Amino acid sequence: MFAKHGAEDHTVPIPGIKQKTLAFGDRTLMTEFVLAKGSVLPDHAHPYEQTGYLVKGHIVVRIGQTEHDATPGDAWCIPMNVAHGARILEDSVAVEVFSPTRADYLPKEKR
């Protein structure tokens, strides 16, 4: 699959958190998250491994019981079914890859 950058709108699953699926295959899916300063991603867990990279901004990522102060260039990997969340300290952009592919993040025509 090749995906050309487009002007499609992001979805807003939580106030202050925008997301857009960038590309996906049979086993992985890549998503861009645009995070507004002051937003909170509540603790949650899911059956997907999640690997992320902070492109810009400043966030605190909680993985299990440990908080990590993330700045541009930092990366993380969250194992399947481990509780995690984040506090957004500055307007930020993160790119994350999920495995296996998340059906709920696929474009509607691909579900």
C-alpha cells in the first residue's frame, strides 16, 4: 500500500485528540495523532502492540505504572493489554504503529 498525503480531516475520538490513519497492511497500521496542550488520554488497554514516536511537542506517556517525559525524537513500545495513557504538555504530534491491524482505525470503506 502507498498512501499520498492528503487533506482528509482527522477524527476526534476524545476532545483535544485528533487521529488519522496514514497507512495499513495485513499486520500493521500507522496513525498520526495531533494532541492539543492540556489534553489527557485516559488510561486504557487493548490487544494491540503500540509503538510510537513523538514528532513534535512535549507529552508524559504512562506505560503501566511508569511515566516517561517525552520530547521530539523519543519513542516507546507498549505491549499488548498493558494500561497506558498520556498528558499533553504542549501541542504535539505523534505517529504510532499498531499490530495487529486495528479494524476500528481502518477507513470506513475498508472495515
